[in-house]
Amino acid sequence: MPDAKITVLKNGPLRLEGEGLQIVDPTGAAFGLGGRTVVSLCRCGMSNNKPFCDGSHNHHGFQDEPVARELPPKKG
């Protein structure tokens, strides 16, 4: 699996960075990323290009102040 970094941007999208990124739909078909090593995924739900960000969060007042935290332990 390729190394990747995901950054949760303040009041914005999820920014994915890495070589060989692959994003697939529910059927497993890959989105054509055109060789990009950086893509942004929508978090606000308003993008006309989902799952990718198109900047709609700027016009719809999406706000979120991400702060890193620990998840609870896995169940089971």
C-alpha cells in the first residue's frame, strides 16, 4: 500500500497527498486522477464534483475546527 498523508483542513476539505493515490467507487472502479499526487475530498457535502472538493464550502459557510485526538479502542 502506498504511503499517504491525509490532512483535515480548517473549514475545508480532506487533503490527500501521496504517490500512487487510488480512490475507488463502491463497485471498486477507480477514479481517474490524472497522475495527481494531491487531491482534496469534500467534507461539506455541497460540492458539485463529489467526492472531490470544488470550493463550495467557501460559499455555504461550512465550519469545522479539526483537532487531533485519540479514538476509543477498537471493539472486539
